[in-house]
Amino acid sequence: MYTDFYNLKEKPFNLIPSPRFLYLGQVHKEALAVLTYGVVERKGFVLLTGETGTGKSTMVHALLANLDKDEKYVYLPNPLLSADDFMRYLALSVFPNVLSNAVDKTFGVETKAEFLMAFEHFLWETLQDQKNFVLIIDEAQEVSFELLEEVRLLSNMGTAEKKLVNIFLVGQPELNEKLSQPRCGALLQRIGTRYHMNPLDLKGTQEYVAHALKMAGAENPQGILPNSVVKAIHQYSEGYPRMINTLADNVLLLGYLRRQKKPTPSMIRECYDKLRPDVSSSTSGVKELRSMARTKTAAPRVTLPLRWAAVLLIITVLVALFMSPHGREVARRLTQLIPVS
């Protein structure tokens, strides 16, 4: 929409960037190197963590793109599966034709055992061909404890010297908390390689933005997004590539709509404010609830006029009571009970 306005060949900032736009800063180079090392050296379990938007999945796809075409792998992007469904997924991925009919049946113990035997045979053949097999589980913080145990048991295939399957667990920092649970102790001990991806620093953000603009056809990236704007992008994105893409894309669109070819830092703030959820209504609701709570818990304050009004009301009720026939009878009986001296 705005590419012609900025003399670009294509959009430079997308939430799902093209592999051609892959930027490898220091953090990304290290993450990719760790993943590659895990494959080449058959490290068994490899753990890659990072906050949402740091580029974990991008690094996984970069790894897969660089693997030899004969290398075998299974990539599981959605781990919200039962243990049985996970086995079905693995079976269909490894043997799409041979087991397509078998896995449609009820997945009983016998069928699972047959698959595991066939799977181990497949892994040994892969090893003999000097190839690797990699199982990658993305968003692994969502994996159930039951499924984690199944994954751990898969790693038992092979010998102590020869690992038949490399298992990569990729997820958010909550994954570390899950693996720290006592029931995951055996799995945690097997993770020999791990890496945590941090956000980009200011220099990394500047390089990231410049790289994307150049790949999109910009001859002078700073002529489109000056350093002051990139600094504002870094400030509000906190260095997370996904948020960098979102802010940069929005500010270019805003500049196009306003016919302003050089966005300003204030426009970044404007885009950031628009991207944030509207919490004004919820905030006012919270304030109202807090006010109600204070009203209910606070001790009531009775002013002096109110006290006198209450006294007069009591006197009035008593006078009315004793003026009635029933009230006079009660008064007569009370006087009889009072001793006369």
C-alpha cells in the first residue's frame, strides 16, 4: 500500500518475514549456532528459550532451511496434543504412507508398540546413512507433563554413545519453570545444551531496521527512518523483533496517510499508544470497585444532628406506645412491680 510512496519494491516489515529478510544479529547468530551444534554433534536434548517475539521460531526455520535435504526432522508447532495424538503425529510425519491406515484405528498399546519398533529401526537406518533425525517442539511451555515424559522416553532409543534422535525444546521462559518441577527431574538432567535469546540492543535494532529496508529496495534507509525514529522504535519495542516490525510498519503507513515521507519519534509514540489495549474502562471500573470497598469498610460517621434526631424518634415511639390502651396496661403492671418505701 505504501511501498510506492517510499520508493520500495516490497514491504520491509512483516509479522512473518520472508527468509530473504533474515537478519542475524549477535543474539541470532549464537542461537542458530547452538541449534546447528545440537544437530551436528547429536547432543540429544537442546533447550532454546526466549520471550515472545525474540525470534525463536525464526531461528528454528533458519536451521531447517540450512539442513541438508537428506536430513530427517519433524517440526511440531502446536504441542497441545495428548500423548496418543503426539504418537499419531509422529507416525504420520515419519511414515506418511506406510502407517496412514494403521494410525486411523484406535491407538492401542499394540499399535503404539509396533510404531516404536518401526521408528527405532528407521532411526538406526538414518544413523547408518550418517544422517540425523531431529524432533523440534515449538511453544514447548504448553506441553503437558504426560507428553514431556513420552518425549523423554523417546530419547532412550539408541545407546549411551550414540543418540538416535535429537530433541529440541523451544519455548518461553515458563518452560524453565515447568522443567524445574520435580516430576521433570529426569528430563532436565538430559538437557546438555541450552540458550536463552535476549532482545536486541539499540545497535542491533538499528542494524535490523536498516537491513529490512535495504532488502525492500531502499537506497538510503535513514532517509526513510532516521536514527531518531529508530531510537524511538527501540525504546517502545524494547528490542523485540516482532514489535519492531509492528511499529515500523505502522509508522510507515501513518506517514503515507499523512503524506509525510520522514516519520518522527512522536509518530512512533502515537502508533505505540494505538497498539496498546484500551484499559480506560477497566481502570475506571477498578477505581469504582476500590471506592465501594472503602465505603463498605469505613466506619460510619454519625453527625450531632443525626444523633438528636435518633433520640427524638425513640422518645416519640415510647410516648405513642404508652398512650395506647395496651401501653397503659403495661405501664400499670410495671408500677405494681416497683416497691413502695
